[in-house]
Amino acid sequence: MNDLLPDIERDFASLSAGDQAFVRDYIAFLRWRAGQREHPAGSPDARPWQFNFLEHFSSADVRGSRDRAGMETKIAEAAVAGEFRPALWEHPPVRGEAVVEYHVPVPAGLKNLRLRAAIGVRDGAQPTQERLVAFRIRVDGWQVWSRAAWPSHWEPIEVTLPFQAGNIMRLAFATDGLGDHHFAWAVWGEPELVGLQSES
């Protein structure tokens, strides 16, 4: 491995500043994820809890904020920068947002509720330099996270969510082409809710 370090350092130095920042963020995310697996937060009597949005897509409410013309939503593998992941496809309509809303029963005693996913624009999209797609997450109608970007690599996100233990949470994924839906092939990679549920 030490023999490879000069090559890795040279390759890293040849990247643009933006790509270097992306690599640093991704490495930090991988270290954080490894730490979560080895040393999960919370008390010893808590166990991991998870809700997979892809598995529950059939029960989601799918709609357009204005109409559904040109909109495409489904569950399928998506390639972003050549990397395939199971994903929620959410190509926005000609006008307004695509919205996929879930009603999630959150168990009583659940702590540290977070949403994890990765956002991207599928391979093959042909943007101009000015193009952006808006990715938004809402809980019970309130926007808790948003980003306007054209992510050509999977960009991991983690959003800490409001306290919802014992409630039915309405969580919506929304995308918007911001005036131009052509090639706005937005996808959410492996979206899930995670938390710690008390055994008592």
C-alpha cells in the first residue's frame, strides 16, 4: 500500500479544487460510516432501526405540484458517473415539482432519526453549464433540506430530522427542473431512514 501512496498523491494533486473537495467529503463520509458500524451511538439497550424508501415505493403518494406532464418516477438501478445504485428516479415535470411522499410510522422510543441518501443526475444527461436541478426534502410540509445542483457523481447526504417518535411522519422527496425539465434526470440513491430504538 505504501508503494501506491506517491501515485495516489500525484493523482489527487492533478484534480481540480472542486473534485479534491468532493474526494475529501467522500472520504470523511466513509470514515464516519465505518465508525457508526463499529461504535453505534446511543445506550446499550438500543438497537438499530431502518426504513427503506425503495421497498415502500408502492405505498407512496406520487404527484406533480402543478401537473405530471413529462414526469417520471420509479424504482430502478441508476448509473451516476458509471456507478450503479438502487435508486428512486424522480424526473420533474415540465412545470413545477415531482413529489414522492411517504407516510412513515416512527416507533415510540426512537432516537437519533436521520435520513441518508445520495443525490445525482443519471449518466447520459446533456446539461448546459447553467443547468441546475433542485433536490428538496420536506417533513410534514416543512422543508428540512434542499440543494440546487447538477451532481454528476453520487453526492452523499445525511439529514437529521425533527423528533417524530410515536408519530406518522409525512416525508416527501421533491425535484424541480427550475424552468427546464429536459435531461433533469434526478435520482436519490439508496434513500433510507435510520435511528436507534430503545429495547425498553
